[in-house]
Amino acid sequence: MHTQVVLVLRWLRHRLDLRTLAVEAGISIATGYRYLHEALDVIAAHAPDLGDVLERARAANLPFVCLDGTLVPTDRVAARAERGHHLWYSGKHHAFGGSVQVLADSTGFPLWVSDVRPGSTHDLTAARELVLPTLYPHAASGLPVLADKGYTGAGLGVHVPIRHHPDGPLHVDNRCYNQLITALRAPAERGNALLGRWRALDRVTVCPQRIGTIAAAALVLTSLDRGTR
């Protein structure tokens, strides 16, 4: 058990080569991978459910929560979409990776992470599938959600900056609104940075479908570092 814990934590924190970790632990490479995936599943299983997170946010009277998408880089994969482009290639980031939705509190501390979707998936598309159905009842009950322009059209309770109109500059009221949204959302970047302390998320070299599990494990361990669950 101690060998497995040390191997997994070193892999998560420092993104060390798993073959090297297995040799240092005196186990086979196959056993090293088994140890890794078993432990990731066990840790990730303790990640909170989105509905529970939103219930606690409302009970704690949080002024708002922030929704953001992040791309976790991965090695190139061969899966292609129907039209021939790489499913895991993000045109926005010009990189291969998996898209994960992150919900953070008003201080930028991450509260919840979604499962992974291929990098070509737009944030709004992922949010409509993974976040918004659970979010709407809480937003309607007074829990505002702040997001960037990528979530324009998300609907009830999701506040995003107003897009500039091609016919001319925005009205001063709209510019003030955009500045307010941007300023309040600024700490949300801290959420991705805190998860990024687990360097396994710098670039995932295992199956990209495991990115969601790795992100969930990173969230659980980040919460334990803070002393919360």
C-alpha cells in the first residue's frame, strides 16, 4: 500500500516517468500502471457531485461561482471526427488535449471538475451537456454564475461579458458591466493554477479518456491540502 501511494503521489505531483517510478519501487511496469489507475479511481471517487457543490454554495451564501473551461494537453491521438479533423485537437488552443469544465468559488478555489471531453468540443457545448442542466435550478434560486464570452447564450443565471457590436463601440453602461464581470472573474484563474500544481495535468501521457479522472483526483487532493472535502 505504501509503495502504491508514493508512486501515485510522485506521478501526480511531479509527472515523473512511470517506468522509472516502477523500477525505483521494485515492481514491474505493468504493476506500476495497475497501481496508478487503481489509485486514481479510488481518489477520484471522492470528488464531489455538482449538485452537492451547488447546494453547499447556496447554503454558504456565496455571492457567485465561476465557470471556466480548461484544456489539458495530451499526446497526439489518432481519433478523428466525422469530417476528418482530429477529435482531440483544439483549434482555439492549437494543441491536442482534453477539455474539462471547472467550477470555482468567488476566491478562485476549485469546487468541482467535469469529466473530460475531446479538445475540439466548445466550452458551451460541454457546459450544456455536463453543467447547465444541474446549474439552472440553483441559478434561478439566486446563485449567479460568471463566465467568459465562450459561454454566451448559456442561458438563465450565467453572466458573461457583452460582445462588441460591429456597428460601433459599446455603450458606457455595457463597458462598465464588462469590466465588473472581468474583475469579479479574475480570481477564477487561481482555480486552474491550483489544479495545475499537480503536474500530471501539464501533459497527460496516458489515455486521454483518463483526463477527467486525473483532474478529479487533483481536485480531491487540492481540497485535502486546504483541509476541506
